[in-house]
Amino acid sequence: AQSVTQLGSHVSVSEGALVLLRCNYSSSVPPYLFWYVQYPNQGLQLLLKYTSAATLVKGINGFEAEFKKSETSFHLTKPSAHMSDAAEYFCAVSEPGAQKLVFGQGTRLTINP
Amino acid sequence: GAVVSQHPSRVICKSGTSVKIECRSLDFQATTMFWYRQFPKQSLMLMATSNEGSKATYEQGVEKDKFLINHASLTLSTLTVASAHPEDSSFYICSAINDRGANTIYFGEGSWLTVV
């Protein structure tokens, strides 16, 4: 079985500050890991995904995440927050090649001017 | 632009009535689609796997007689909430993978269901 825990249901940062959204996973097999963003009244958009290649994954909009097997983590970072980054972020895990995703609880990111 | 479209985006219905939500892949064929449900301030939970031309596969605890799924074509899956009750009020979202694509999962915009 797989599971995902996102630490912090709500994160607030100032514009220009570092964004760090935490995600820890549990998986009995080598996982595929994903970060999705959900803007208000919109569907989920893939930010980035880890599929057993490079452990540091770069995504869209300046986001990146690092897979750390020893820590079972896949934290999402962005060096400098922008107002447009305000959204809900979901971490998800799947088995390799599988299409079904197990999602974390989500983290709402607020950007302060 | 959106490659997976859901309709309606918002629906309010009376308790006891049935509501149908559509999930369409706009420019690709999808043999398999997925339906998720999200309660307020909670995660998305997989409800079922929709298979074109065959019965859906439901996750444990999901009532298949309550949440009817029909995948009649390679571009359309429908979720019907039968005899809806207020506790069925939720955000429903579908996903699909292009049969010929690079295994990228596309999500619809989601549908807000409110049962009054």
C-alpha cells in the first residue's frame, strides 16, 4: 500500500521568499512521485514528476523537488515566491507505470505582498 | 488549453435526484479514466477506474450502485450519482491518459456537486 503525508495544510510566505512544501511518502515498491497544483475553480496541473531517473526534478514555473529515499521525502521548493503561485498543491505517489494516484491532503499556499 | 473537460463544473440538485457528470478527453483517446472525490480540506480519493467497453473497477468502500460509471466511448466517461443525498456533496474530478501518449495523466477541471 502507498500513502502520502503533506506536512502543513496551509503555508504562507512573502513574495520573493523561499517556498518549501513538504511531502513524505510510504511505498512498498520504488515509487513514482508527483506534485500537482490546483488553482481556484480549475483542475489539477502537473508541476513535476519523479520516475526513478534524476533525484532532483525540475518542473514548470520555477518549481523543483528532490527525491530523498533515505528520508522518504519529495519536498517541493521554489527559490522566490510570486503572487501567482498562490494555489493548492498536492503531492501524489503511484507504483511505477501505474495510472492510479494516491494523493496527500493538499497544502494551500498563500503569498503575502 | 484543457485536454480533459468536465461538465457541469457546478451543479446543485435536490436530495433524492440523480446527477450525471461527464468527463471528456478532447483531443485524444483514453481507454482508461479515473474518478476521484475530494471532500473539503481533504485529499483526493480515488473512487473508481473507468474502462471503455467494460465495467468500472471500484475502490473499496465505494458503492457501485450509488456511483454509476459508464465509459461508452474512448473519449467519454460519465459518473452518475444516483439518488443523491447531502453527504454526496463533494468535488468530483476525473483523469485520463492518452492511449498513445507519454503516460501523462491529465485531469479535468472538476465538478462541484451540492445536494440540498
